[in-house]
Amino acid sequence: MMDEVLTQNALAYAVRHQLCLAESLGFGIHGNVVVAEGKRKPGKSAIKVHRSNEPYLRERDVYERLREAGVNEI
């Protein structure tokens, strides 16, 4: 279940990136994951909306280290 702040943040992100939000994929202590569909390009993706900055920054740093190491698939 997404709280109001997470919902507003997800909607703002979707508008900026021309996406439509669909069903929820799940939630946890750090935030929620929802399906997003492109308005101009077909296809689905998932977006994660974090409750606070610290978990987001930690996760972002992990993805950056993986990219720098050339990891494309897990």
C-alpha cells in the first residue's frame, strides 16, 4: 500500500518521464515498486519510490559500482 507522499512522488516522476503508472509490484520498509508504461513508446518498466534519501543513495551507489565493473546481468 502506497502512502500519499510516495504516491505523489511516483506521479511526479511519471509525468516528468511521460509514463503511466499501473499496478503495484510490491513494497517494503524503504518504499514501493510500481509498473510504469511508456506513453510514447510501448513497453513496461518498474519504478521504485523511496521513502527517504539514504536508502535511495545507497542503492544508486550499488548500481553505479555494478555499471563501472561492467556487470550487465545478474
